[in-house]
Amino acid sequence: MKGTKAAGRYAQALLELALEKNNVDQVLADLKYLLEVNEQSVEFQLLLKSPIVNSDKKIAIFKELYGQFEDLSSSFVTMIIKKVEIRIYL
């Protein structure tokens, strides 16, 4: 989704919700950490891109690894995982 209009809309919506809930710092920290892990782990990248692993399994793995994430961060990542899978199959 990098560089797409949809990515900008998702980011804007996330920022607005984080501002509304007054937890911008925590959401930012969660997403920075996730980005860091993604950049450092080829296995994690392959998992997210794999058409063989369905979104429910990816979400279960994500929640197991990142259960400490703020609820908004977790919900956002879960939604993105589901949307990307839908996009792959369309």
C-alpha cells in the first residue's frame, strides 16, 4: 500500500482516531516498532506477503507476537492484514 492514495487515507484516519483517544504517542511507538521488525526480519515479510497463509492465521500470529500493542494499533494492523488479503484475491 506504500505510496497509494488508500494508504494516505488509512494513515489520516488512524491519526484522527489516535488524536481523539489521546494516545498518539503509543500508536506511533507501536507502528515504529512494527516497521523496525518488518525491516529487519525477512521471515516476517514473507509471512505477511504469503498467499498460502490466510489472514486469520496472520492475525493470530500478529496478536501472539504483539499482544502488548495499544488496542487502536492492533485493530489497525488487523484491518490492514484483512484488506491486503482481499486485495490479493480480487
